[in-house]
Amino acid sequence: MIAIAKTLWEATPKPVQDVVAVAVDHLQGVKIPESPTVERTPVRLFIAPANYAGQGYRWARAVESNPEISARNMVYTEMNPFGYDADFPVRWRTVTHSHRWQRAQLRALTDEFTHVLIEAEFPPLGGMFAQDVRRQVKALQEGGTRVAMVCHGSDIRLPSRHRALEAWSPFRDDSWVNVREVEEMAAGHRRLLDDLALPTFVSTPGLLLDVPFAQLLPVVIEVERWATASQVLHRSRPRVLHVPSNSLVKGTAEIEPILHRLHDQGWIEYVRAEKLSQDSMPAAYAQTDIVLDQFRLGDYGVGACEAMAAGRLVISHVSDQARSIVAKSAGLRLPILEANIDSLERVLRNIIADRQRGRALAEEGPGFVARFHNGDLARAVLEQNFLQS
């Protein structure tokens, strides 16, 4: 029945969908949210609408350390299932179908803000112009607003390129996603970036393979929130944590047989952490020696940064390309111990035998994150490449 209803809805002309959706919202008492506002500083930045891992909000706070800049972010509520902080959450049905919201949003972004950073090629004006990002960018520019783009990951990572470089790429079959559809989407997004020719950023170093003309905009975390005094690798059986937030991408099914075997043999204590809230993660890391991040993408992001900030030994697969970009940008090596699915057991056994090496690398984590992911570099990148007054 649900599938039939979905098919009928998709076959309904967009103007009719708009009328029906707005009417349903009205009957349910759903109100159109207030338009975003911001302090009247010389530079006023709006970031929207993905907020993946809370990064739109964190980048906004980072640039506000400059008193000449104020910033706000927006997220489509349904894209924020983990409840990351956001200045302006708006329901997808509202942004898609409410012409009133769309007109008010365009007025706000051209009257109140000087700059708009569009995340993951999503339309910041919702359903306006049939969700055509090119036309929405043109409307913002005609209103005097400067526009830039930032890519987050799956929106721009081209499966065919990734598959050619990574032996364990999740794009080698359709078990994660329909690879053909993702290829078409990513290629279309790259054409969009090429056509717009706007300042462009990527949130992780591996994405520079897909958008080589972009600037790296490092992810930002609250470094102090993850700090802990608990030591690592002093237990007789090191506690090894894995958070399978996206198990197919992280390689959970491939690494868990190794971890269960080492656990049963008494070498490690393996902990699989599922359905943990963001508030509970600092304590989970504080009780852990080793954090296993991901083993199929060859990149790193917010989760690895949080574990490094906690002073844990992070083991993950990060490509030489990504490590080289980080070393060049940060002036520091990336303190993530390299392992892939084939080498993980050997790497873990080596660390158990040589714990001082693991402790030394873990000790580099907080300082690295405090330098590269505390928001200062992200602010500088945006100031130098986009946020001119």
C-alpha cells in the first residue's frame, strides 16, 4: 500500500503536490518558520542545507571568531537524524512545497546575508525553480549575494575513480548503493561545479581526487569536549572500539571476524558500539584504548577526529594521497595508524606486542586535532578563498 501511494504521489504534477502538501501542513498546524536573520557585520555567511555531522554549524561558529563575520546555518530536518546542532532546521516538505517559504528564503539570503555556502549541491532555496541549483545560484547572485560550494563526500565521490584506486572500495558491487545511480549523481554534481565555476571546497582530503580545483575545508570539532585523562594501552587486554555508523562503508562485516577471533583468544576486548548518542560518545572513547574507524574509503572525517582528540589510538585505512595533503596543510603527520582489511590482524598484534609505539602515536592525536580541526584553519580557508567583504 505504501509503495502504491508513493507511486501515485510521484506521478502527481508538482503544482498539485505543492497545494496538497501545504494544505496538509496547515491542517496539522505546521507553521512556516521565521526567515533567518544575522548580526549586521561586514560579512554575513549562510551555510545550507546539509549540516552533515554538524559541520555547517561548526563552520559557522568557526568563522564567527572573526568579529567582522557573523554566520548562520540551516539544515533540512530530515537530513539531520542524529540531531546535530543547527541554527535553522526546516522540514523538507516545507522547503519543497511552500512557495511562501521559498520566496521568504530568497529575500532573506539576498537582504540579510552577503555570502552563501551551498553544501553537497543541495538546493538552498528548496523547491524553487524545480530545485534547479543553477537557477537558484543565479537568483542569489542577481540579489548581490556571493556563492560558493562545499562537497561532503558521497555527493561527489565518483565510484569508478574510487573503485580503480581502492581494493576494498564499497563501490565494487551494489551491496551498499546502486553504483550506477551514484556514478550518475556524482558525475552530474561535478558538471554542476564545472558550470558554476564558483569557489569550491571539500571537507576531506580524499575528495580532492574528485574535485582537484577545490580547497580543503577541514572538518571542525569541539576539541575540549573529547579530552580525557584516561591512559591508553595499559590494560592487559586492550579494549578495541568500533562504531558501525555505516557498516558497509566502514568494512564492519570484513573486520569483525578478525576482532571476534582476537577477542575469543584473549588478545583484545572487542566492543561494538551501536545506537550511541553524541552525548555518550566522549565517555565511550575515554573507556577505550583503540578505535577502529573505517577500512574501505581511504579517507578520514569527524569520527576519527573525535577519537584522536580523546587521545585514543585510531586505526584506519587512509590513503597516501590523503595523508600527503594533510601533512602539507597541517605541517604535521596524520596520527592514524594505517591498516587495511588484509593487514588489520597483523597491525593489532604488533601494537599489543609494542604498546609504547601505540601510546606515542595516540599522544599525538589531541595536538594534531587542536591544530588542524579546531576551526582556526577552516576559518582561514574561507576568509582567504571566499569571505572577502
